[in-house]
Amino acid sequence: MLSFESDYIEGAHPRILERFIETNMEQLSGYGADCYTASAKEKIAAACSLPLYNEQTGEGSLQIAFLTGGTQTNQIIIDTMLRPYEGVFAATTGHISAHEAGAIEFTGHKVLTLPSHDGKIDAQELDAAVTDFYADGNHEHMVFPGLVYISHPTEYGTLYSKKELTALSETCRKHKLPLFMDGARLGYGLASSESDMSLADIASLCDVFYIGGTKIGALCGEAVVFTHKNMPAHFVNLIKKHGALLAKGRLLGVQFDTLFTDSLYFSISRNAIERADELKTALKSKGYRFFIDSPTNQQFVILENSRIEELKKHVTFSFWEKYDDSHTVVRFATSWATTPEKVSKLISFL
């Protein structure tokens, strides 16, 4: 079977596996207090064009932690940054709103939804929502806004422009709301030809974001970046309270140290975009209809239900949503490991 089901169906990039073998018998301190985790933090800080925070001197601004998966990361960041009476704004189609099994609500915080515009939220609508909340004479009886969540790319593979992200950042700072970017597929967003932002731009505009590894070459792992000395106090303690602190923190440190050596993270991200562009071009030439114009590695195609059943005999892919009684929107996702040959086979089946 050929699979375009998601971007985490392969294991890890060969260089990561090689580094695991090379470092396997080294005796290293646990919980992220090892040399490879420290090196990874330095390399990520350099890519963000910001200095790491130094606890001894108080200099620098960037604080970095490593977690194993996206849902875990979203839940821990949101739970530890919110006060007990606060909730988090997100698009109605946002990952925490739709596909995380109520993980945020499980911690006692409500997801406050905003209209979705191709997966994105609008700065003016955010401004109006916060203004209306405080104008309501009963707001003490309501869930307070405490954080704004976005993802880049979004659930629909779309991207925020630098202008859009700047507007959101300014609105958040106006209302003293931290801006949190889910970067599970951040590498694919940065690699897109339609992206006008760098990692440094994101670091300057967001209060916290994470660099996804699980979907981009790592066995598992996300690098959480707090941009201005705003990591919650005793964050390691809080991670452990959530049951998410790895004793063998080296597992994450070695992977991100490898991904951020010689720009590996960015080069393998480009592969996914190039393969998605090949697929998109071929399907357009054959008259296929797209549900949304995605510039990243997720492509959403409208297929006749009868053709879907035939295609399932050869290819795995994701159901996205019902289009009408005879058509369904499906998703084909390329990844860091997708080859031109695999794309050609998929096109031939279609």
C-alpha cells in the first residue's frame, strides 16, 4: 500500500538514527541536563536570532524546553500559562478546538472559539471579542480571555502572512494576551514558496511557539520556545506534574541537535513542499477540484465517493469532511521522506 495518510508515518531521518547509535553508550545526565540538549538549545536560539537566557547573569531572552508530542505540548503550555479562571482563544477549526479530544478542557480551561477564515483567525475579530467581553457587565461570571492560540500552518495547510501575524501580535499586546503558535508543521510553513516569514520573525512576534519535530524528521519531539524570559516559573516541575518529563531527555536533545545541524530541519521540510507541489500541479492538469488552496504539504481534494472506495485499495489517505451527498474532501499529506516516485504512483492511481 502507498500511504499519504499523514506526515508522521515514517520513523526518523537516517542522520538521527545514526546519532542515536553514535551516542548510545554515553552516560549522560537525565531530564534534559545533557550536553546534546544544551547544544540543541544554542542552535535553535541562533536560528531564531535571539540569545538564550542565562539564569546566572540574567542576560538573554530565549528559554527552550523539549516535549515529546503536539497534544502534550499544547496542553502543558496552555495550562501552565493560564490562570484558573481563564480560557484560550482559537479558531473554530483550530487543532485544540476540534482534534485534541478535549485535552485543554480536561485541565479546566475552556477553548473560546473565533470564526475561522481558511483556518486562520482575524486580528480585528479578536480585538472585538476581547473588547466585548470586558464591556459585558456580567463578565465576572464568564471565562476570561487569557491566551491566543494559532497554528502555522493551520489545519487547512494555510499560512499567516507577516502582516497578519503582526496584526495579531499587536492586538494581543494591546490586551496583554500571550500569543501562542502551534508549530507542529512549522518547517513546512517556513519552506513554502508563499511564506514571507522567517523563524526570527516568528520569534519576534509570538510570546511562545514550538518547532515541531514529530512530523518533520524526528521519532518524536517538539521544541518549545519562550521568547522573552516568560517561561512559567519552575516549568520542569510543571512538566513533571503533567506526567510528561522524560528521564532520558537526551532522546529529544540528540534529535533536535541533529535537526539543527547544517540546516537539516529546513532542507528536509523543503522536500515535502516540492513533492506536494508536484502532486498539486498534476492534479490540476487532470481537472481535479481542490477544497482549499493550500501552499504547504497538506492537499485537500474533492473526490467522488465511488472513486474513493476504489482508491482505498491502493492508497491510504485521510478523510477530511463531507462535501455533498456524492463527494468527500480527502487529504493527501507529503512529508520530509516522500519521494518523487511515490508521488508519481499516487498520480497514476488517481
